[in-house]
Amino acid sequence: MTEDVADIDRQQLMVEALQEFAARSDEQLDWTLGLVRHRLGAARRLGVPVPEDLASRVARLCEKRNWPLDEQEQRER
């Protein structure tokens, strides 16, 4: 498999993962917040668009826990 195909597959998998996270309730999202924050950062590094609603929900939940935001999130605010 070429590197381009592997990147496309990874990007598609990331898009699907973000859709699954976006479909979760805030309570479910809060339970896996560390994982979701990591995936958002990975998605941005891969150039996968992060749904704005999901990003804002994660930012709100991080603020509730007093967790620092990702560097990219801080720049966007």
C-alpha cells in the first residue's frame, strides 16, 4: 500500500471516529474526555476537519475540569 493510500485510510478512520464522538451525550463524552482530546489533536495534525460543535463541547468540558486546551484550540479562541 502506498503512503498516500495509508494516509487516506487513516483520515477516513479519523472522520468516522469524530462522528462517533459527536454522537455521544455530554456525559458519555466527559467519561472519555482524555481520549477525545487526543483524537482531536491527531485529527488536526492529519488535516482532518474537526466538527465545530464537537470542538466547542470538548473545550467546554475541559474548562469544567480545569484542563488546559490543546495549543491549536488556544490559538483559535
